[in-house]
Amino acid sequence: MGYQSLYLSYSLHGHGAADIFTIDENTGSIYAHKVLDREERALWRFVVLATDEGGEGLTGFADVIINVWDINDNAPMFTCMPDDCNGSVFENSPADTLVMEMSAVDRDDPNVGLNAVLTYTITENVKNELGSDMFNINPNTGTIRVAGGVIDRERTAIYFLTVEARDGGGLTGTGTATIWIADVNDHVPNFTKEMWQAAIPENSAINSEILRVSATDADGGENAHLTFSIIRGDPDQKFYIENDKEWQCATIRLKKKLDFEKAHERQFNLTIKVEDLDFSSTATCLIEVEDSNDHSPVFHSQLIQTSPVFENMPVGTTVTTVRATDKDSGLNGNIIYSIKSDSDPMRQFVIDQHGHVIVANKLDREVIQKYSLIVQASDQGTPAETGSVTVLINLLDVNDNGPRFEAPYMPIVWENMLSPEIVHMNHSSKLLHAYDPDSKENGPPFTFSLPSDYQNSLDFSLTDNRDDTATVTALRSFDREKQKVFHLPIVITDSGIPVMSSTNTLTITIGDENDNCHESGHKDIYVYSNKGKCYLEYLVTKNAGSHEGVCI
């Protein structure tokens, strides 16, 4: 500007010309009157006008560029802080495996000195099993790699490193590198128990839960997604397994109905397997099937016809033996026999626990000829199951009854009749009939006779008609006033083996004829009063000289 400055006036124009920079209008010197920050603005551009004072008022201009010179006033800063300095590496990775980039920035000018030249170091490292650093960092790039040692996610799943970035001027910044150890499927899943046991009733419903099994896998993520299966011990596919991958367990459930009565279905020795994507292990599962009372006692036949027995069979004699079986076991198969009460209301028979049907009371064919016993077999389950069989018992006749009159005969013989005369048994017949409650084999033909001490009776005689009838004849005339009734013993004999005889008494009444004259008599009548009520009492007397009956 030289000596001409005395004749020129300077002015500054452009952004920041007034508030940041000023110019001496006489000398043209430019001044900054505020602290400049290169990191906010590294270059300023102005136009400077110079106007002379010679009267002509001519003006000239010049472009002025001001570069702000950098000083080391900014420390390095990790851009990922505070939350995004994350890296990962697979477990078991060898040395020099890349983990992450831990880069920082420095706002100072990289083109001026070493203010923005950064050097990286790990100030807080982790140690491996040998005591040396597990990770290292490239001092120029901030690249973190595996230094050495065994990385085991199952031992430590996450590491934290403190990384420092230092610029050439000595300013530093720090950040925390978070290193996540990614899982490698390097562990075998194992059941929490080597032997599992459960019991299930044989009548359990389909899909019933039997047992929950569980396993562990030290790996994580999908490497710890476990699948359970049954690989042996279930040839009929009675069971299935339901997986629960979220909780590393499974439920064994019933797929088909069980039958304890089949020997091979009383116990199942299952081999179960758990597997992840690469590895597997096995365990044993013992399932005991418990008997349920699902079978009723069964007799070999539904109807038993015994051989006929004689009615005089002694009490305590075994008539027949029945036997029932029950496929269940224990109390469910323990059988108790009984006779249904309404099939033997008179309790003629009992049954013991060996199935022997025994005579309990004296039998009588003439009362009951045939028995249809309902024998029941009940087990001791809860609830009890029952089966039954009908036992038919026919009684053979024993000639234990003598013949007797067929009807309650009440013959009348009139006094003063002419004799001999056949006695009428009733209004329509003169024949005396007999019957025997025993069987036909022990019944007719019958024979009729009078006891030996009546053989020569002068009152009545008996004629056996040889056709199971007899005729009674009155041998004389009777006087009712001397004897009103005669009791005639009649012996009736059947044809059984051995024969049975019985003496039946025929009561013969002498009928009255009006064969006596009336004679006078008297009658006394007494009247009693009893609280306004009266009754008559008759006193009947009979004249000593009369032989007729007097009726009032």
C-alpha cells in the first residue's frame, strides 16, 4: 500500500465484515476482534474497497481470503459413544481374528502438523487364561483383533475394553468397546437326569400327560433350541413327545390306549433323545403302567346245569363248583363269590370263596323242585365289577311223603238208613281219591285198606277199587242220638321205592232225622241294663225226657 495510503480510504465488505473482522480505513490493516474457531469456520472471504480523495472519487477493490490457522484445541472423540461401540466375534476364534473398528475423530486440521493424527491404545484390556491380553488394537486404524487365548462364550459372553485415542498434540479421548461373544455350537445338550420314571393308570385318556423331561445346553440362541424324541422302547407307538423349545423341556404324552392285561404293556423302558443342530444325547425313561379295574370277573359259562340231586342231600354237601376269572391284578382281580338273594329267597344254598355251592338247609322237592341260582363274582376294585352265572339245580324225588286224601272229604251218613249203603264222599261222587305230593314214580297206583284192628268192624267197610279209588260202605243203620261222628282210619300205600304208607282219617258225620217227638220245656230270659244299653242273655234248658236238640 506504501505512500498512497495517505490518500486512500479502505472499507471491508462481506459476511463477518462487521461483527468478526474490521479494517483500518487509513492503513487497510484487517483485525479480528473475536476469538476465531477453525473447527467452526476455517476460511473467510471479503472484498476490500479502496477510494481515493483526489476529487475524482475513484474506487478500486480486491478479494481478501483469510485462512484460520489451526491450533490443537480439540481432543479426539469416538463417534460411537456412548452406546454404539459394539463388536462381536465367535467363540473359539483364533488369534488375529477381526473383532471391530474402534475409530475416533479429531476436529483439528489434519493438514497442519500432528493435531489430528491419532494413535490408538487399549488402556483396560482383559486377560486370557495365560495372563496375557486377549485383544489388541492397531494403533493407527483402531482395528481390534483377537490377540490370543481361548474365547468361550459359555464362560464369558461379553467383554468391555477401554480404548484411548491420542492426537499429536497430546490430547486424548476414551471410549468403551463392548465385545459380544457369538455362540458356536460347541456343547452337547444333556438331560438333567439320566433316568426318568413315571407311573400311569392303564385307563388314562389319550393325550394324558405322563412325564415332563428337561435338558440343558450351554450354547445359546438357535444352538440351544432342543428337540426331544423317543427312539427306542415303544414299538407300538403308545407314546409321543411334545417339545417346548422355549423352556428346553418336553412332555411325554399317551398316544394310544394301554392294556395292563397284556404283559408287554405293563412296563415301558423308553430311550429318549435330545438334540440341537449338531449334537445329541440320550436318557432312559421307565414308565410303569398301573392296573385299573377295567375287567369284570368272567365265568367260563353263562349257564351251569348241575347233575340232578336227591332232595334228601345232607346239609353241607357240595352241589357244584363254579369258577370265575378276572384279568385285572391285585384287589382288582381278587374275586368274592355270592348268591343273589332273590334267586334263593329261602337261603337253601351258600357258596364259599372257592366257588363251592353248598346245601345250607334241608331241601324239599315238594316245596321247590328246581333252583335257578344266580351266582355273582365281584372283584374288590373301586368301583367293584361283577359277573354272574346261572346255576340250575333239579331235585330228584325221594319217597318221603305218604299218600293222602285228594280232598277234605266230609261224608254224611243219615241215621236210620237201610244198610248196607255206599257212603257219598261229596254231593257228586261215592269214590274216595288219593294223591301223593311225591313224583309219579313214587305215587300211584295206590292201595287202600283199613288197619288190622278195623278189619272186622261192624260199622264200615272199605273196598279198594284197584283204580286209585276206594269205596266206603256203611254196614248198619246208625242212630245220631247215640253217636254223631265216626273216625275211620284208612291206610293208603303208594308204589314208590321203598313204599310209603300213611293213615288218613275219614270223619263220617251221622245226619239227623226227625225221629223223636217234641216234649215240653222252658226258657228263661234275663234282661240287664247297662248305662242305657241292654242285651239279651238266653238260658236254654233241655227237658230230661227229650232226646231232640233244641235250637233258639
